[in-house]
Amino acid sequence: MIENNEITVIVLNWNRKEDTLECLASILEQRNVKPKILLIDNASNDDSVKIISARFPQIHLIRNKKNLGYAAGNNVGLNYALSNNSDYIFVLNNDTVLDQGCLYNLLNELHTYPQAAAVAPKSYYYDQPEVIYFAGGYIDNKGNPLHIGVGQKDDPRFNSSFETDWLTGSAILFRTTALKKIGLFAPEFYLLFEDVDWSMRAKKKDYSLRYSPEAKLWHKVSPSFGQSWSPIYLYYYTRNACLWIERNFPISRRLTLQYFAIKRAQSFAALEEKKTHSRQSHKGAIRSGIRDYFLRRFGERTT
């Protein structure tokens, strides 16, 4: 039995109350752990706040005045939890549903590995509940942060905990003492790559990152973007990949890795254009991402 440490779960909501309601219900059903729950509403323009508050009046709610994006939106919650002396902070996408033992097993992993700054669970696709979305992460020789096991049916290969290169931001349990030394998500990213950027900053400070297969959740992957490689996704992917590479790799490798990142975005743009019969919107988003990277326009896209 794990000691009753203060743990805060942060859920960021933007106009998707149905997903958030299901996510919050799964948090309240956790076994052996009674976390504080903090909902950050990123300036929803639907009735999310009214509905969620009525269903879960015990949950603390903070309403942002504008949509701050994933990084800065979650930072609001992280700062609140840090100021309220939580020992652990769990940042969780609202489009996830937790197994009842998820938090307990994540906490157990951090207790077992005191040098670990954070840990992520085994994640499955919500619509394909035995298919892996994330079972740890690695960075390949072209600088791509990739998911181990993605698209594969779960099997014993994914059942051992290990030290991983990076953690996906959809579900990360942070050790507060480490978070204070490493810092929060970089708001310049707005969304995409803030998680792998944070992961590499943790590694540079000699912390480890863990993957815990005993902790499980199901993820309704990226509903906010509609299709996975939509123009807005491609814009943030291109711009932020270039920024992430700039910040985390030596000068001698940067141009080569940025080239690979752009080529990867272009390959997915070509596939999406075949589906949608649009010849400009996807490629134009990549060009805008490259332009804004060189013009140092970060944060939310404004043009």
C-alpha cells in the first residue's frame, strides 16, 4: 500500500465536455489513491463549464480568459499544484479514460525509482482497446520522437517497465521535486513537442523517465485536430519540430534533423492531400510553419 501522498490531477478542457466528463469519472474511480482534481478550462465557448461543474461540484475549476494552448494551459494547473504543495502532479488529456489501477501503479513506479522525474502509463487506442498507442518512446537517428508499439496489438513485449527517452504529454505523472528543478512546459510550443522538449530537459539534469506497463489508459487520440495530419497540425508540427531540434541538438546536426522533420511533414501532407483533394492547404501550412520558425513567431498561430 502506497502512503497517502498529496497528488493533484490536472485535466485541460476545451469545448469537449463529453470527453472530459468520462475522463473525470475514471479519475474518481481510482483504487488506493484519492487525488485532488483540478480542471483547467481553456476558454471554452460551449457549455462545458456549466455542465462539468454541475456533474462534479467537488472538482476545483480554473477558467482561463483565453485559449492558452496545451503548454501554457497546463502550466496554469502546474503552478497552482506547486503552490499547494502536491508531492506528485498528473497531467492528463481530457480525451483519456483510466484503468482503475492507473494512478496507483504510476506512483509505485516513482517510489521504486527515486531518480525518475516522471512516468507515463501504457496507452491504448480507445476505439481499439487492445492496440498500443504508447508503450514508451524513443528518438530515432533522424531526430523523430516515436512511440514504441504504436499500432500493434498488446503482447508480452510491452509488459516490462524501463527507462524511456521521452514521455508523451497525454499522461505524465511528475515528481514535484524534480519538476521544480526542470521547469514547466515551454509555452513557445503552444501545442506539440512541449512534452519531448520537457523530457530532454529532464535528461540533461540527470533525471530518468519511466514507462509503467502496469498503469493503463485508453486514449481518443487527437480529436481536437479532426484528422491526424490536418493543416493546423502540420503547421505546429513543422514549426515546433524545428524549434525543438534547435533547442536540444548540437549545431552540427540541427540543419540535417530539421530537414528530416520537414520532409516527414511533407510526406504526410501528400497523403492527406490525396484524401481531401486539396493541393494547397496542407503544403501551405508547412510553408507557414517554416516561415514562422525563421521569423521567431511562436506560441499560438496568429496568421
